[in-house]
Amino acid sequence: MPDRDDLPLTGIRVVEFTHMVMGPTIGLILADLGADVTRIEPAGGDRTRALRGSGAGYFAMYNRNKRSICLDLKSAPGVQLARRLVSCADVLVENFRPGALQRLGLGYEELAPDNPRLIYCSAKGFLSGPYESRVALDEVAQMMGGLAYMTGPTGRPLRAGASVIDVTGGMFGVIGILALLERRHRSGVGGRVNCSLFETTAFLVGQHMAQLAVTGKPAAPMPERVSAWAIYDVFDTVDAQQIFVAVVSDAQWRSFCSTFKLVEFELDPDLQTNNDRIAQRDRILPAIRALFASRARDELLAQLEGIGVPAAKIARPEDLFADEQLNANEGLVEVTLPGGGAARLPALPVEIDGRRCGLRLDLRQAGEDSRAVLGKVGVNEEELAALQRDGVVA
């Protein structure tokens, strides 16, 4: 997609001091929405670039549409250059250890006097309170916040299969930034936004806390839950596939019974309401499992879609590359990987005026934009050469 000047955050300048997932997610969302985002990386580049195993996709997924500059923030000249960049920025995003930027003189209190319009977003493990100085990771927060307990069976806490807390926590950071941008329109003054992993996890499991408040009984882990609907489960099909089916209303139940000729269930007066059916799940589910086990997956999906009953095949992440929906309307964005290959990765899941935000800047090499970015704050070629010679800029 070519450059667009109609994206909602066009003209907003962001300086990003981040690594791993949570902080880069904030920058990614802002960048996809049109902001001019510059990542400050250490000499040699962010170590996230070289992660392997389950972290091998972090950099590729969360760093498109950003410029890259490498600065030595352990040197006074490097810090001064960072301050010059921030002095004309609208937003700063950081997710390093608590107090790390403050010790470098890059905290909000140090920067706001020179740029009172600055919005300073810190993405941390915890918000203000007894835990605020602790270091945390996505998985730590999932364990502390009850999500891992809810995901796995009793005695086997299990983290979710993606960095859901990092990403969702970053989304809350973006919400706070956008709220302060709106306030700044009225006041002319920026402010601080803190977002966190632990409190994000607590928010996500809030429905289970509320369940205890409403019912008086603690929520059971998801593998052992009592469903809110009689048919809300994964079923095997005759072709050795699986589907998830959810019959979540009385109207859907009637259509479901009619389509699959479940006359006994359709006419039973004791199965006409959802709560009646929950009480008889042990009677209903064996019959449905036997029925689905005699049909092919795609045949079942077509029938269920035809009557408006929610259903899905069980996909793997690699299946999404060929997904019909994602391949329509720029749902996958092609980026160039550091090794020179290409990858088509999910676009921001919003449409702006009927269009996806897409790619404006491909993944950058570490420090690829140092000359252009520093030139905008008055660093000339002679000064840049000296900075590079001293190892301040890479």
C-alpha cells in the first residue's frame, strides 16, 4: 500500500524505547494508524531481532511501519540526541525496567519541561502499588492474575497460546494515549499513561470474579467449566476433523433441531429454554456427538452457517496464510524479513473508512534511518560522522 495522508494519526510523531512485545505493540498500532514512529535501538539493534524459538516472530510481527535509529544511551551524547528527538515528539513509548529511563534523564519529569505537550506512555508489569517495582513478563502476569489457572485443568496452570497479555496490555496503552491526545486538544498539555501486564490480566478474568460474586461459587478452570449453553463444544467428524459448535439461543436451537432432524429434542417441552437444556446436557451431548461423528466437517459447517449457528473448524496458525477472509481486502500484510525472505502477517484488525491500514514502511534494518531521523533535528553530516566514529550512533 502506498503512503496515505488520510490515516487518522498522520502527523503524530512517536519516539519508541521498547523491546520484546508489549511496547512494540503500542508503537505498531500507532504506526499502522498513520503515526510517524521512530524506534530507538541500542548499537547492534534490539536483541528481540535475534530471538529464536517461540520469540522468533516477535520482531517481524510488531515492528512494521517504523523507522529505526541506533543510539548509545549509556553515553551523554546519546542521551542528548534522544532528548532532541523527544523534544519535538507528540508521544513517547517505553517498556523497560521500572526506573530505567528515569536514571538516564529520560523520565517524564525531565522531558516535560522542554515539551509540555508530550504524552509519555510506560508499559510495565504493574501499575502503582506494592508490586510496581517488580519485573514481569506475559507469562508471569497470566500466572499471578488467574488466567493460567482458568486455561488449564486443575493442577496444571497453562498460559494462553499467544502473547495475549502483552498485546492486550499494549492495546490499553494505546487507548490511554488516544485519550490524552483528545484531552490535549482541549488543554494543550500532554500527560502520562501507564499500562501494565498484571492489571490487564485481572481485567480479562474479571468476568470470572463477577461469576463468583453473582453465584457464590468460584469459576472452574475452562476445561472443567459448566457451560452457559448445552451445545458449546468441540466435536469430532467422520473425516477425522473437528469443529466447534455453539447453539446459544432458543431460536438457534429450534433451527438446529429442524435442520438435523432431531425430532425428539425439537418436540420435547423440557428442552425449550436454554436453562432447561443445560440441565440435560448429559442427555443431549452424546446424541450430538454421534450425529456429527457420522458427517464430514465441511458438510456440517455449510449446514450450520446456512442456519446462522456459530461454528468453526479448528485451525492452526499456519492455516491462516491461506484463509479466504484474511486474503481479501489486505488482511495480510507482506513484510521483508531480515534474512531477505517475505512473510504475510495479519494487518491491524480495523478498517478506517472501509480500508485496512496496511504497510507504509517495511521492516527496517537496525539503524537504517539514523541519518534521516537525526537530520530532521539538525544533525548535519559532519556531526553525524563524528557521532558514528565515537559509537554514539550506529
